[in-house]
Amino acid sequence: MLAVPTGNLTLLGNSNFLCHINRGIKRQIGAIRTLCLKAGEPEMKNLLDYIDSLKNYEKSGVPKGAGTDSRDGFDLGRMRRLLERFGNPHCKFKAVHIAGTKGKGSTAAFISNILRAEGYSVGCYTSPHIKTIRERILLGRFGDPVSPKLLSNLFDRIKQDLDQAIVEENGCISHFEVFTTMAFILFAEENVDIAVVEAGLGGARDATNVISSSGLATSVITTVGEEHLAALGGSLETIAVAKAGIIKQNRPLVLGGPFLPHIESIIRDKAASMGSPVVSASDSGNRGTIKKFSVLNGKPCQICDIVIEVAKDLNLSCKLHDVKLQMLGSHQLQNAATATCVVLCLRNLGWRISDESIRLGLESTYLLGRSQFLTSQEAEALGLTGATILLDGAHTKESAEALMSTLQMAFPEAPFTFIVAMASDKDHIGFAKYILSGVQVEAVILTEAAIAGGVTRITPTSSLRQSWIQASEELGIGVVHDGMAEYNERLKDHHRLPVRSERNLVDGRKIILATESSLKGSLRTANKILASKGDQKGIIVITGSLHIISSVLTSLAG
């Protein structure tokens, strides 16, 4: 079983970790940041205008039942007809298909980088993006985002056929279906050795679920959680059924987990009915341990052991010690172990993949918006000179729990100020409870951020505030918010108050709960709280969605 036994953790002192955190980060993200900050290239204008005119469920929200394998579900036949128009490009490469509530993007990145380390040309398709839609399609041996020229040239070539398809489908073709089609065409034309494809929603009726058993190398289900409940049938059980829809006849299935026993049974029963061997990263023979947090060449990392020993269904074995993961937290260790199981399955199928390539791929993986520390120059550009700022796209109660666990392991004594914006269809109260339960939370600033460039799914700060107040009341944790007379006085005198701890809960210590309508205002309030701390170093955490992360990075680009 993969776990993080706290008794085995060796953490660098908070001051040592903080003083190194900003050094060399710019080198760490250099190439991808350069590309990601070039959003809106002129040659892509026609493409972006075109797909923005199509139905975009990331922007508007997903209809009830759309991800279920029922008459309410998305029409997968429409996607097949669209691909057939372009010669069925998805049939021209092998694929790893990934579904799951959380961990899909990180697992896809780990798998892709391991395969690239072995020398394979890899296509990787994920969503959403942080800075530019080009991030969704990575190509080749170096994992570069597709170039504006390649993408726009493809669009020019296929636009007439797209127009005709949209007419024939009565205007029902979506933004996601068109872009998925473009990704598959590029993977076929670029002759990738293998594609790693992340499902957008659920699995059974997702536009990516056109991959046949003959084209599938292995399917992956990372986790099953309560997200997109209405779209996926209303329960954990229906969500599990939807995600199990990517399992194909006689093709191996890798499970991440851990899962609730009855949820895992639903998935395993589907695999058994399809004759698919199952490998679970959470099986008792597999072990993962975070040994310590450290800094390597100016980059934060966690030193881990990953041991995979599988004897049931398939025989898989790999022992990696002192792996330096840039992706922080026990959840990322789990994603790394899941990815390791996937590539071991590929090795079992005849793909050449060495243990050294697995190590190199895991260690080279880094994603924007996942435990991402800003440089000192970036903090200064945001008006937060001297601050340590962490960006993390956590947006479910499970990811909030993982974030808090990571923060408290890496920074056992530092106080935290959170800036939070969330989409309207998320579990605001569940998310708030995990954040508020952290023993070093000083303040939470609630704000708003556009979702996929639109306003339909924005949660107003007034609504967020009510959710966070309710969460605090249910937890018995006191908050002082800007609807209370004592708010300004407490904010002004914040530096005289002791750091919140479990003892302070008994003493009546309250968390500041502020609301700001804009990111800029939130940063100003965070700076005010930070200044009140004097010499005591705190950490500002910006979280709640990948969309607020995108807003932060966009402001830095400007």
C-alpha cells in the first residue's frame, strides 16, 4: 500500500526550505513558461474565434446526465462520425487512456515523460490549460506544446470539412470534440509512437472514448470522487460506472486509488466482464514513502521510494529508491506510482522501458499550477515583495486535503494566508472544511475568477463567504469576516495576535475571512496581512481552481 508514514518523514527546517525555494525556479520552468506566456498568437486568431463560437461545457457547465451511458449522455456517435470524416486518425496510433476524478493530468505527465526518457515520440492530450490552449496537445520526444503554426495550418486544412460536419450535426458539435479531433489528427500525422489521452468528463460518453481495444495499450482510472455528480448520474457508484466505460476488451487496466471497497468492486467487475487484467497501484505489495523534503538545484522536491511488486493477473516489478519528485505531496507520490504501474504494463506488452527511464521521467515531471512556487521576482511583480507564494489548482475536498497535508509536512510551523476562487459547481463547503482545519491558517481571502474565459460558472464572493461561514460553524472554528464590526480592528491588530494553533482554538483564536471581487484586491489584502506579520515569514497559497492560477500567471505576463 502506498502511504506517507509520518514517523519516517525527515523534513528540512522551515527556514532552510524557504530560503532556497526561489533560487533556480526560473530555470526549472523556463522552456514551458516561455511557451505558455505566448497566449493569443496572431496566427491562431481564426482558430480561437472558431472554436470559441462552439458550445463549451467548460465555460457553461455540463448538462445533467451528460457523462452517463444513457439517452441523456453525450452522443459518442457524433464524435465517431466527425473522426470518420478525417480518416479515423485515432486508429493510427496506440494509446494510454486515463479517466479519474483527480490525478489524471499529473499521471498523464508522468507517463509521457517516462516514455520520452526512453526515446519514444509521445503525443499527450490533456485539459484544461493554464495559459494557452496549445498546452493541451504536447508532441514529440521533448513534450513541447503544439506550435501555433502547426495548429493553425491544420485548422485551415480542415475548416471546410468542420463547417460541413457542424451543419450535418445541427450545430451540436462542441469545442471539446473539435479540439480532440485536431489532437488525434496531429498525433497521426506526426507519427507518434504512442499517445497518452486524458478523458475530459467521466469516461463512457467522453469524446476521447472512441479508442478501440485494438488501439488501446492500457486504460487507467486514477480515483473516483464526488465531482460532476449531476453530470455523472448523482452518486459515487454511477461515477464509477461512467469511468469504467473506458475499459476495453482484453486490454489491461491500471487503478490508482485507493478506492472505497464497493467502488473498486464496480470497476473490477466491469474489467472481469471485459477479460481485462487489473493492476492496482494501491495493492499491499506496492509501497511508496516520502523520506524527506529537500531542495535540489534551487528546486523544491520530495525524496521518495517507490516499490512495485505485482504478482496477480500480471507480473510486474520495479524498485526505485531516492526518487526526487518535483511534484509535491503524498497524492503526487500516488500518481507517480500509478504511472509506474502503467509503464510496467507497457513493458509487459513488449515496449522497451528501463527502470532508469522510469526514474528520469518521474524526476523531470513538473506542471504549472500544481504546488508551484513563484520566484521572488514574480512575487514582487504581484506587489508581494519578499512573500513566498504557492499556486495550486486544488478544487475538490480530496485535493484540498492533499494540499493541506503537503503544506503541513513541508512547512510545519509557517502561518498560511489563502486566496480562493472556485467554480459554481464545486463542493464549496467540503473544500472549505479541509482548508479551515489546518492548524496554521491565519486568513482566507475569497475572490472571483473567470472560468474558461466565461462568467457562467463563477461563484460570487457573497456565496463563497456563506459557504465558508457555514463550514466554520460546522467545525466549531471561529472566523471574523468583513460583515462583522470587529473585522477592521482585528485586521489592523493582526500582528499582535499569536499564530493560530490547536491551543488557540480553545483560546478563541479566529481566522480572518475576507472577500475581494478581484485578484488585484485579493493580493492587496494578502499584502496587508503579510505586512502585519513583521519578521514572521508566512506563505500565501492561491487555490480553488486552475482558472485562478491562470489569472495569476496572466497578470504576470502582462
